[in-house]
Amino acid sequence: MIPRPDPTLETLVLNMGPQHPSTHGVLRVVLKLDGEYVLEAHPVIGYGHRMHEKMGEVRNVSGFYANVGRMDYAGALSFGHGHVLAVERMLGIEVPPRAEYIRVITTELNRIASHLLWFGAFLLDLGAFTPILYSFDDREYILDLLEHVTGARLTFSYFRVGGVNRDLDERFIQGTRVFIRRMRSRFEAYHKLVTGNVIFRKRVEGVGIISPDMIRKYGATGPVARGSGIPYDIRRVEPYSVYSELDFDIPTFPEGDCFARYRVRLAEMEQSLRIVEQALDRLPDGSVMAEKVPRKLKLGPGEVYQAVEAARGELGYYLAGDGTDVPYRLKIRPPSYSNLSLLNELASGVLLADLVAIMGSLDLVIPEIDR
Amino acid sequence: MIRYFREIFEGLWSLLVGLKVTGRFALAPTVTTHYPFDELEVTPNYRGHIDLVVNPKTGKDKCIVCMMCQRACPSGCITVKGEKPEGAKKKVLTEYRLDFTKCSLCGNCVEACPTSAIEFSHEYNLAGTSRHDFHYDLVERFRDRCRALGVEPKIADLTPVAPKPPES
Amino acid sequence: MTDVFPPDLIRLIVSFVIVVAFAFTNAAVLVLVERKICGHIQRRPGPFEVGPHGLLQTAVDGMKLMAKQMLVPRNADASLFRAAPILSFVPPIAALIVVPFARLLQVRDLDIGVLFILSLAAVNVLAILVAGWSSANKYSLFGAIRAVAQNVAYEIPLLLSLLTIVIWVGSFRMSDIVAAQGGFWFAFTPMGFVAFLVYFICGIAETNRAPFDLPEAESELTAGFHTEYAGMGFGLFFLGEYTNMLLVSAIATTLFLGGWNGPAFLTTTGTGFWATVIQTLWFLAKVYGLIVVMIWVRWTYPRVRFDQLLNFCWKILIPISMANLAVTAVWLKL
Ligand code: SF4
Ligand code: SF4
């Protein structure tokens, strides 16, 4: 229930959002406050609802390529990856290995970009203005690289059923190698400026503790789950694409507070760099598009569920077909939706400033929740 | 007691370390571009709105008016029209309109075209005061681009039907 | 002639005009300096297009602010709402009167100079309270509440640290304090250094600047107490903030960094024109050095939380400054 103003004036009802600097988009959180202490926090969603799922049911598969990137603007490629994998699974299309490697390389770069964006925005929530500019400096390199191969900086629509729509060239490969070196050298400054900073530590340590039980209860995934000590990562538990051939760790931290989630994401960036590096080394030759992709993709009859690990957690596509080229049902399980549902339980009894830190540490991307 | 002072000193030290990082970056050169004055080179793979491919030698287009692009577009932003001139075998493109306000730059049209008659432009400095500024007449753009390349545009040159004089 | 206009009055009016002009220039310069430093810390050039290297940016911004309408929210207490910005910038300007810029360059050398400044500086919190309360906005109200708790708490260690110097010198008079630092500066003595550090931290908190900018905490309270202000009302708050910074640094310079004294042999205690110029330059150099550090600090750290802010004050700053005061008192007696 959304709280109503209290006639006794003991508590205060405050609308945080839909326009508020730290709700990052159009999320509205209705707060019931006692002084600065939050009693209840009710997220109100739907301000950015664009009917993406419904659009998936009236368009054919290729018509939906553009939609996937619009749901999560920070990590668009994972969304594309899940979509094409679901369709390929339904149709039994074999993707050439080079295409799969390219998908992994670009998705992991996109994951780093997404985490960098989160890093800056989280620090901005905590009141530090400068780190976001440093992380954007790095993110800009990734976007330049991805722009060079996909043609767009944010809404890539790069993956196609059966492969990808453009091959990597030498400039991208060299640029990525340079970027990996550069990014590794930048982490030191991040750790000095932020991780070690006493004010930052005091703001995030022991704040917003999520127990593993809560994670299971609410179905939270991604860095949020791994920050509570649950090593749940789709890339490991249900390997898709070529992740089973690559060597990387799943960073987990048991504390469950904002700081653990922060460290998970920073460690994940380093792991993603490892993945990109290995994938570049092993990049096979060959075509980037499967030979026998029918022009008209007839789906089903039947249904598939395909999950991938997006930057924010488990992203699932449920696709049901009835034999036509337009899906009968397309259901998307975005990670942030479940992660957001943790908020009310986390928020009771914390200070307003902590609520902002907690929301930041959940890494919410609102368009993905609203869809 | 010792812990109390240790904490203070460690805290202060971490703050000084932070100051050193920002101080060092402050003295390093800036990384931004003074946008309207300097521009970065745009990658040749950039996907702007679509354009008709110009043959720089002949000034002809490659479109065969098969309507594949119009059908492939999920947002319905393309309108293609063609006519069969007297005695000709093939249809000739007479009109190609793009409603860029609806385009999501998915690239389906370019992939669908059997003759590779359309390509992505590199226009990104797009601004307008009305949404009609983004309804492009690609045939008109084709003519302009031909002239910029120094060839005579040979597109849609059927004798245009003279517009009716307004009735008084 | 002198009967109608007593020379003292003329002197007062002229100096007041000069002080106000100085405060405005200072704010204009500091806005630009802050944006430039912030820009370079973030690896961008800051304002660049208006005038050479963006030098005229503040003038243009000021013009924009003046041209804008000052809206009063419908439920606001209109008269208080309008009074708050003025309340925020007049006291720090008035306090500049007792600041000794050079041996002769001081409007009034009150024998309670330090007290005078501190009591005027304390009015700042009233301005924030009035602004936050009269805006009829929940965010503004939170900003006001925070500001009061914060400023009241931080006034204590601030006073204690200044008291260290006052009992050392044995006078509240600014000129006496400067004169006592002819040979050495208090900041370079152990007790003086601790007091200086405590004072500087409290000074940042008193001016409500990051990392203690809780009353305006952008990510929590949108803009805190000045959420509802537009146009020149907002501009005056800015002016007040920068004048306050100037004041805090001026006090620090006077009490801890030797005022208008230069280091060792580069100094002069003369009263001639050139001596005055040199002394003023030393003074301003130190003041702006401190301000640059304040700006640097602001663009480096995250914001502290409200309970941590008060804990820090009561558990660390106050005990330390009290101990420091006690040590100083004992040492002076010996
Ligand atoms: S890019 Fe996509 S949306 Fe745009 S015109 Fe082509 S098919 Fe239509
Ligand atoms: S542009 Fe290509 S797809 Fe479109 S009508 Fe012409 S030939 Fe066909």
C-alpha cells in the first residue's frame, strides 16, 4: 500500500521521484519518514512503460532487434544476446564459433561499460562528483570501440539470429587490447580515490545488509546476490554461448552490504577484462553468420526459456511460438525488477542518506523494470 | 585509546591519498574535445539514417523498387514508390521517403535490400525545430549528394507531371 | 564640512562600499575558480567559451540570474522567503570589516574582533533555517533541520580551537594576534597545528561545503534548503556561500597563518604604500590558497552521513580540541 499522509503528523510522507537526482530515471519511491528515518519505502513503477513485451508479440523476430537495446540502455548487448539465443534455441540454429566469440567479447565490454556507469552513478549518489567523470573517461573508450563495430553507441542492435551483423576488424581488436591494458592501470586510482576513502567506507560498510535468505525469497540475482555470498551466475550455472570454454572467476563476497556489492562489481570488471582477453586470443576464423538462416523465422509451435547473465543479474526470455513468424508470447524477466523488490524490506529503519546508498548499490535501471 | 588515534590517522591518510589522486589528475591534460570547434572523427561504420547508394561514376541509384526495405522496417518509416516507364523492363524509383522520427536505426532495411541500394549515412549533427524536419526525401538528398560528387544525378527523371495551377 | 560629515562616518561608508565591492568580486572570481578547478580535476577545461578561457562566464551567469524571475511558491511564507537570501549574505560581508588585510588595511580594529566575526558568521544558519522553513517544501525543511543541527554542533570545536590561540595571545583583537605571529606562525607549532586542522574542518562544515554539504545534499534532498529559489535569490545564496568561504579562510589566515606576515625575510611590517601592498598580497595569497584547498576537497570526497557528521564532531573534534586547549593552557602557565 502506498502510504497516505498521517493526520497525527507524527510521520511524513515524501515522494521521492519520479524526478529526483538519485532515482536515476523515472522511478517514484513513496517514503514514510519519521524524522530522517525511513519507515516504509514503496517503489511505484511504470512511468516509463513502453509495452516492449507486447511489441514483441506483434512484430516478427527481426523487428524486435531494436527493442531489446531500449530496455536496458546501460547493458544493451546482454539483452540482445538473450533474445537471439532464445530464438536460435527454438529454431535449432547453429551459430558459427566466431560469431559466438564476437558476441561474448562485445557483451563483456558492454558489461564493463555498464559497471563503470554504475560506479560513477553510485558515487554520485553518495555525493562524490568526480569519480563519474573518470569512469566515463574509460567508458568512452568502450563506447568508441563498440561504435566502431556495431555502428551505435548505446542501442546497438548488433546481434542477429544466426550470428552478428558485422565482423570485427583489426582496428577493434588492437583497440581492445590497448583498452584492456589501460583499464587495468586505472583500477589503482579508483581504489585509492574511492575504495580506501574513509568517508566512503563509513557510508557503505554495514549499510543495507541483504541476507542470503532475502536473496532467495525475492529472487534477486547478479551482483546483488553475489554480494550476499551466493555464487549464482548464469554464465557458470547454466553456461550458454562459449562461456564454458573460458576461464574466469565468479567474485562473491559474503557480507551482503553495499560495500560487498561494490567490490563484486569492481572485481567483475577485472574478470570481464580477462574474458575479453582470452576470447580475443582464441578468436576463431570463419564466418560470422550461420549459413542456413531462413528469411522468415517460423517460431514453434513450442516454447523456450533462455537466461543470460546481464550486467544486473539473470535476464530471462520466455518465448512461445505458434508456427507463425510472430511470437505468440514474449515474456522478459529483467533482473532489476526482482532486485528492486528488495527495497522496502531493506529500507525500513535506515536514514534517508542510506536509502540513497542502498538504491544506488542495487544498480537499478528503470526502463528495464518498466519495459 | 590507541585504536581511537589509529583510526583517526588512517582516516586522515586515506583522505590525503584521495587528494593526491585528484591533484594528479588535475595537472594532467584534459581529455575532452571542444565540440563545435574540434570534432572527433566518426567511425566509417557509424549508423546514421539511411541514404540511397550513389554510383559515383554514373550518378545512378541501385534500387529496383522491390519494396523489401519497406516491408522489413518494423516501424514503418519507409515509403518507396516506383513506376515503369514506357518501354522499359524494370521499374524505376520515383519516390523514397524516410520518416526519421520513427526510425530506430535497427538496420533491418539495409540488410533486407537485395541490391544493396541503401546505406547508412554518417550524419549525426541532426537538429530541427519541427518534426517535419525529419521527414526526409531521400531522392532529393540523392540528387544533392550526386552534385556534391560532381556527377549528374540520374534518378527518377521521368518527366514530372506539371502541378495543376491552383483554381481561382 | 567635517561637522556635517564626521570623518569617521565617511570612512565607514567608503570602506563599507569597498568591502561590499570586494565581496562581490570575490564571489565572481571564486565561482570561476571553482568551476575551473573542478573541471581540471575532472579532466575537462571547465567554462571555456565566454571570453578567453571562459573568463567572462560568471558575468554572463550573473546577468542570467538577475534577469530571471524570482518565483515564490504558493504556500511559502513570502516575506521570510524573500528575506532569507539577504540574511545569508549580509552578515559575512559585515564581518569582513574587522579582517586585517594589511597592517593599515583594516576598517575597524575592534578589541573583540574574533568574537564579532564569529557571532556574525553564526547568523548564516539562521538564513538557512528561514529559507528552508519558509519554502513550504519537505526537502527544504530537511535541509534546514540538518543545517541547524550541523552548525550548532560544529560551532563548539570551532570556538575551542580559536580559543587556543586567543589564550595564547591573550587578546581578541585581530591586530594583536597578527603581531604575535611576527616570528613564527601558530600553524607551525604542535598545538597550533592541531587547532588549525580542527578549525579548518569545522570551517568547511560551517560553510556547508562538501563533504559536509548536508543541507543541500543534492542526491538526497534534490537541492536542500534552496530547492525553491530561482534567479537572484539563488544567486545571493551563492554569494553568501563564497563570502563565507572567504571569511573562514581569512580567519584561518589571521589566527594561524600569520595574517599579512610573509615568510621569514620576505616580510615587512612597514606602514608605507608599498609595504601595505606587499602585506595585502601575502594575506590574499594565503586566503586563496586555503580556498583552493577547500575546493579541491569538495571535488574529491563523498558526502558524510548525518549521524556520522555529528559523531565525528562530538567524539573526535570536541575531545581533541578540548585536550588541545588544556595542553596549551598548561604549557602557557609553565
Ligand atoms: S533502420 Fe530500421 S527503423 Fe530505420 S528505416 Fe531502416 S528498418 Fe526502419
Ligand atoms: S532500396 Fe533495396 S529493398 Fe528498398 S525497394 Fe530499393 S531495392 Fe528494394
